[in-house]
Amino acid sequence: MVTDIQDRWDVNSFPIPRRMGQMKDLDKFDANFMGIHGKQVENMDPRLRFILELTHETLIDAGINPVTIRGSKT
């Protein structure tokens, strides 16, 4: 984990956000379903997990079976 020293930044020099976005349920990513080894998932950017899940859902919503395009250059 990376942490900053509290006095590193001058809070008066630029606006500090009061709110932040959080991604929920990141621990529920199904690595086996996606064909990814568990050790890789531990170091994977959470945004990539989100993109993989969203892409899968998009294919399903479009009526495309993801299994039919596995390994293709699409």
C-alpha cells in the first residue's frame, strides 16, 4: 500500500476533492470464469476487472455468446 505523508502537500495550493468514487464488489470477481489465475488477479488493476466484466455483459446484451468468439481476432 502506498501512503503519503500528511504534510507533503500544501492543501491551500490547489483544490482538494472532498469526495471520491469507489468501485463496489471488487472481491467478487470470478477469476476462474474469466480464465485468469488467482495470483494474477491479486496484482491486476481493479479497472481491468471492471472492463472484463462489462465487456462480457455487453456481449451477452448484444445477443453474442462469448464462447463463440473466444480466440478470434475480434
